[in-house]
Amino acid sequence: MGKKKKLNPNRVPRTTEEKIAYERSKAIKLAYIIFLSVLCDKIGLTDEDLARAHQGCLDLSESIAKGYVNAEDLRRTLQKERGLNI
């Protein structure tokens, strides 16, 4: 029989929920990068407007995380009020 590999006692393995949360966080960051890049490069937002949009995104995601609003309601509102089919 071979030797057992020593485990680092300081390393705590991630739970499945932590892995899912990490992957979601990466996806959200990617969406922010895409959205803010389009606003900056294609729409021509100023640095101040871009910073306000970024802060608004952070505030809204915090509201979603706390359960004050949900993404489906936001999607329906954008569809009804702005005609966006997302």
C-alpha cells in the first residue's frame, strides 16, 4: 500500500453551498464587467456616470440578497415599462 497524502490542517474544504455561491459570485462579476464595459465603450458614459451605475448595481444586488426585491420582479418591470425582453 502507498503512503497516504498528508492534509494541510489549515485548509478547510468548501461545502457544496460555498462552491455554488463562489461560482455565482464569479458569474455576477462577469455580468457587471460586461454591462459596465458596454456603458463605457458603446454608450459613452462619463466616469462619474459609470461610477453611479456601478454603485447602483451593487446596491440593487444587495437588496436582492437581503430579499427586499427579487430578480423576476425586476425583469417584469423592465419588460412592462421599457419594452425589454430579457
